[in-house]
Amino acid sequence: MNDIKKIGCGVAFAATLAVLGGCGGSDDPPPVTAQVPASASASTGGFIDYLMALIASSADSLEPVDISMVSPPADDTGDPAVLN
């Protein structure tokens, strides 16, 4: 009886893996180095968000990003932010 339960669990596990394997797709966001978002030049918050995304990603294993069109915004009126 235990062998039948083990086989049933194994079949159920394999079926679950097969179903979950088909769930992939192109819903993944593009790599953080694919393109610098416009928000990185629009505001200091957007720039910091982009830099934090670079830090959090494994950008060392991704393609280099072209930063020639990026203009880091300057905000002399905003409050200083703590970076973790």
C-alpha cells in the first residue's frame, strides 16, 4: 500500500512540474541593462530607483547598457535620501 502511495505522489509531483513548466513565457521584465528608462533622466527618484535596480540585479552577467543618452537630474530642493 505504501508503494502505491509513493508512486501516486511521484506521478502527481511529475504532473505538477509539467504544468508549472508550461507557465513560463515572455511576461518577464527585460533585463535592467536592456535600456535605461526615461524616468532615470526625469527625476532624481527615478534615477535612484534605476541605480538601485542595477545594484539588486546580477548586472555583471548582463550586456552593457548605453548611458550616452542619460542626463542625471539635479534637484537642489529635495530632501536627502538614505541609501541602504
